[in-house]
Amino acid sequence: MSISTTVRMATGSDLAYVVEQQRRWSNALGFLPRVAHTRYIDANRVLIAMHNGQRAGYANMIISAKGLLRLPQIAIDHELLRIGIGSALMHALINIGNSHGSDAIRLTSRADLHANDFWPTTGFYVTLTTRPNNARQQPLLEWTRQLARPSQRSIKSDKRSLAAEVV
């Protein structure tokens, strides 16, 4: 039996899945209202990882005009951790960042999360630690992964949609 993981752009039919994953990972993810997820999906800013034909994870993103691809949320199904789904999402995000001329990918996570073991394996490093005065009293880690500099890649001049960049 062949195991296959692919990544595609989310559609409106993925909204309930994304909202459910956020709920399941509520201890680790910052809350976004359903309407925010809808806007991300409508703007082609949510990737869905598919594993053997089933949804397996998602990532939402913001691409700034200043060359930064930000990841407000990324989540993998609890039952499918550590089998390459996160790596597949990261590969797609790196391709999107490179094709849009982004200098880096950045995300923030609480310091006490097991997911922090994953980020260095995909080229991320801690660029900032903050200690907010909040109920959890957990430091926040800002993770950054540098992308190829514009001089190191050919930036596409055409304005392709993100949907065309995800395989």
C-alpha cells in the first residue's frame, strides 16, 4: 500500500476541518474566529495537507509586502504526527515564499510546546524570546527560517495565484 501526502489550497469545504483542528489544538494555537478562517480561505492563504486522500493538517499564512511569510497557525491531526505531514506543508510554504520573493518564514509559539522540536529540523531558528505577562506565564519563541535571497533565485515576474504554486 502506497502512502501519499500532498498539499493543496483550501476551499470553502475545508472550513469545518480547519475550525475543528483549531479547537482540538486549542491549548497550542492562538484563537482565530471562524470568519477569520473564512477570509484566509477566500484569499488563498490556507494550505491543506492530504494524506492518503484524507485531510491531515493545515497552515494559514500571511505574505507581507516587506518580504516575510508569516504563519499564524499550523496544525497536524493528532493521529498523524511524525510521519512527514508537517514537512510536506513546510516544503509547500518554502516554495510559496520563494516564488513570492519572501526573505523568510516566521512563526511564534509558546516555549513549552512539543512542536518546538520540529522547527529546527526544517531550518528554523529562534530569533526572539519574549515573556508576556499573561495567565500562562510561558515565554513565546519567534522562529525564523531564511529563504534564498533574491540574488540567489530567479523571481518570477508573472503574478500567478498561490493556487497554481501548490502541487
